[in-house]
Amino acid sequence: MEHRATVQALRLTAQRVLTARQDAHQLETELRQLVMVMAPALLAQPGIGLINAAQLLISWSHPGRFRSEAAFAMLAGAAPVPASSGQVVRHRLNRGGDRQLNAPCTPS
């Protein structure tokens, strides 16, 4: 009896996994089409995949949202922040901003 219940639970789990994979593939296809319409050059850039390109487009939103590249870098947390003390002048990476947007920019 227990063996049968275990087998049934494993079958149901496997069916859910297959369904989730099919759904993910379909959504990825739709997302690729949307990104290709809005910014096909993004996917051609090295190191930018489909999810990264979509995140960049979502954060960028629309033309005119940012007054400069520096403003976009500040949102992404990629702009340098002064970290000077006394006579030493240096900068550190901004740890603020949109962490989801910053994730594609951060080396692994």
C-alpha cells in the first residue's frame, strides 16, 4: 500500500515537472518575441541573455525616464560612490539601487 502511494506521488510530481517545463518554454518564447520587438540589439550583446535583457527593458521603462546614462547607472547600483578619507581619494561600488537590475552586471 505504501509503495503504491509513493509511486503515485512520484508520478504526479513528474507530471507537474513536465507541465512546468512546457509552461516555462512557452513563456520564454513569448518573452523572446517581446524583447526582439523592443530591443533586438540587447540579445546580441555578449553576456546578456533573455532574462537579463527583459530585466533591463523593464527597469529602463521608456525613453525619457532617465536624463543620462549616469542616472541609469545610479538606479542599477553601478555608479561609483566617493569613499574618500583625508588625503586619499577613492571610490567604491554603489551597493544600493535595483538589485535585480544590477544582477546581470555583476560578475559571478
